[in-house]
Amino acid sequence: MTDTTPNNDQTKAEEIPLGDIDKLLEKEDPEFTKSLEEVRAVESAKDVEIDAAAIDESQVPDEPVEGDKKAGKIKALRLKLKTAIRNLQLKFQARLKTAGKDFVQFLKVRPKQFALFAVKAIKAGIKGAAVPINAYQEATRVQKITVLTVILLGTASVWVLLANFKGIWIPQINEPLLANFETVADHVEPYNPKDDGESFYSAFPQERHEYLFPKFKVNLARTADNPDPMGAFEIIAVLDSKDTAIEVSDRQVEFSDLVQRVFEEETFTDLATELGKQKLKSKIKRELNQKLTQGWAKDINFKTFVLKP
């Protein structure tokens, strides 16, 4: 026989009033009760319906930062200003286009009115011009002298300003810069830049400083026509001073390795021509000058130049 009598504990739990549940929750967990009260205090608008399924959280923009708000306002203000200026320009251009046509049309339609307006304008101009003349005639002698002095000073200032714009500096406080020796030279000779000249460094006797790099052999850059090219070379660096030659001698290993690497980048075809040799000299001189701490290399000469294709 099955016992259908309900459990006393279950019956008591099911019959607990709601008010006792609130008291029990407040006693056991006051923080939870407080949070429930805050939720109840929030009232939603009755005329608003929100469909939670239609909200895409990825499309909800983040709250703008204060700096972004200011930048946005400044950008909007600049855009409005540019738009206003552009509109004014367009209106002015449109007005200029129609002004000439309107004036011609006015002359055709009302030539008599235009003639009367022109006569009135000329009379008004003559009358207005007579006002300062009459005022000058009625002024005292001191006032007349003052007016004439101001006019003369203004005219002189304008003349000096225009003269300065033309290159005539008036008044001359200092002597002008000497831009051409022809005016102070004892003798003048014509010179054509296309004619061959003599180098400034070779025009006067100078001590010659050279450094001979030890003979070296290097592999040149490979090409289809020359798969294994080689060469033996000796170069002479012409230097500007004795101190520079001493530096090159002290760093001979470094500079020799530098020169060999320059040769390794060249091909047999290029070095077989005079143009290729001149370019090689320029490269070597440039590399040496970049590494030197004092002085410079003036020229590069070849003492030994042997190629093997």
C-alpha cells in the first residue's frame, strides 16, 4: 500500500507567504535585496517597444570620447565655413557673368535714363571735389602749410618706396654690396666658360701627396659572356695633404678591402672601356672620401690594370 500523505517539510515550503520570502532574503542576503530595489525603481517608457532580437550589438557605436567630440565639432565648423565661402564665390562669379549683360541691356532699353544718371554723377563728383578746395581756401596760413607739408612728405615716401622696389635704395645709409669686380678692376679681359681652363689646385706649385695601394687580385662580377672574370690591379690615390696620406697608410687594410669590394661589383665588359674606367675611378674616390675622417682624395690613377675574361 502506497503512502500518499505529502511530506510535512514540502508542504511548509510550498505554503510560505511572499512577505516572509522577502524578509528571509533581506535577512540572508541584504545586498541582493538592495539590487532588487534598484531594479524596481527603474521605470521604462510605456509607449516604447523594444525588440531585443533586432538589436545588433556589433553595430552599436562606442560612446565618443571628449576629444573626439571637440574634433568633430571643429571639423563640422570648418566644413560649414568652406561651404559658405564656396557659395559666396559661386554667387560672385555668377553675378560678374550677368553684370555685363545687364549693363548692355540697360543701355539699350533706357539710354536716356543712363545719360541723366551720368550727368548727375559727374555734377556730384565736381561738387564733392570742390569741398576740400573751398576748405583749403578758408583755412589759416598755418593749416595750409601743414597740409602742403603732409602732401609733400607723402609724395616723397611713395617715390622712395617705388625706387626701392626698382633696386635703387634711397637714402643710402651703407655702401651697396660689391656685386661685380669690373667696376674696380685695373684690367678686364673677356672669358668664355666653354674654353678649357686650368684647375685652381694645379695653377700653383703644390706638394703632391700620393698613396700606392698594394697589388691585389679580385674576381669580377659574372655575366653570360664572362662566367669567371678576374683582374689584377694597383691604384694610386692622390690626396690633399700629408695628414690624409698618413691616415690612409694607418688604415691601409680597411681601405684596401673597401677598394676591392668596389672592383668586385664591376663587370669585365665595363672595365674594358675607357668610360667604365673613369666611372670606376669616381666610385673609388667617392668611397674613400666617405670613410676619411680628414682631408679628401683628389684623384685616382691606375698603375697596374690587368683583366682576364
